Amino acid sequence: MRKTLFLVLLFMFAASLSSAADSSVSLRRVEEEKRASLRPTEQVAFEAKEPSAKPPDIDIDYFQGLILRRVAYLSDACRVLTLMMKSDIGPEDVASQIAFLKDKKAFPGAILKGLDPDMPLRKGVLAYMFCKALGIKGGIIPRVFGLNQRYAIKELGYEGVLYPGDVDDIISGRELVALFTGLSRGDNTR
């Protein structure tokens, strides 16, 4: 009887050791899966482009004045985006710039109803416009549900291009110029 009891206890002890080993392997697997889920799903790398034979005509005085402004306007964002997209539209032709960007679907749907070039530029609108113009598709949520202003801010923040913030934050001229110069050089902080 003692031998049987001893064998049963030994068997139970061995079974508990093997289940503890299985649980540590299971915990390790769970931790590795968590680490893997923290990795970025897609890395968007900006391609280094050869400089064009003739650089685009950039109005330095305009950008120097824009840096000093406390508020940037939608017309400023349109001008910067058409310049980045190497459009042949003149810098003073705001109506053509807006039409060009409408064709590229660079405006969020909510802003199209009351599109006014003299309205203050909001961070959500700017982020959406830049994501659409640059072809940044984003992570899983924007791909499934569609890009909106909030997710555009998150994507540009993830890329290290734009500081995170609220959709309704007003953009200063300095922020717009910093965004333009950072993207036009192909800088990526990560």
C-alpha cells in the first residue's frame, strides 16, 4: 500500500511539473505574440529621388512670410501641396489649386461642403490632405474603415512627420513650413 501511495504521489508530482513546464512555454509564446503585435505592420519608406534638372520655382519670400504668421489658411496648404506634387499651376491661382486637389481627392468629405480658401487651417484637415497627396494608406483601421482626419494625424505622427494633436488644432505658418521642408527633403525621424 505504501509503495502504491508513493507511486501515485510521485506520478502526481511529475504531472504537476510537466504542466508547469507547459505553462511556462505557453506564457513565453503569449509574450512573444504580444511583442510581435507591437511591431509596425507596414513601414513606409520615402524613396530617394534624383534631383530634377530644373528645381521648381519656390517663392522664398512667401515662405518667409508664412513662417511669421500665427495662423495658416487652407489656401496656404493648397499652395504647398500643389508645389509638392509638382503641379504646373501658378502660385496665385488658388481656384485651380483647389480644383487640382479635388481631382486628387485630397480634401476630407466634411470640408468639401463649405470649402473656403480663407478659413484657418486645422491639423486634421492638413494631415488628411498630406496623407492623400502622398499616398500614405495607414494601418489596419484606416484601410478597413477609410482614412479620416484623426487617423491621418496618427499616421503622420507615427511617421515622425507631424506632432500629434487634436483634429481641431489650428496650424501656424511655421508648422506648415516645417511639414513642407521635412517632407520635401524626404526626412524621416525613425
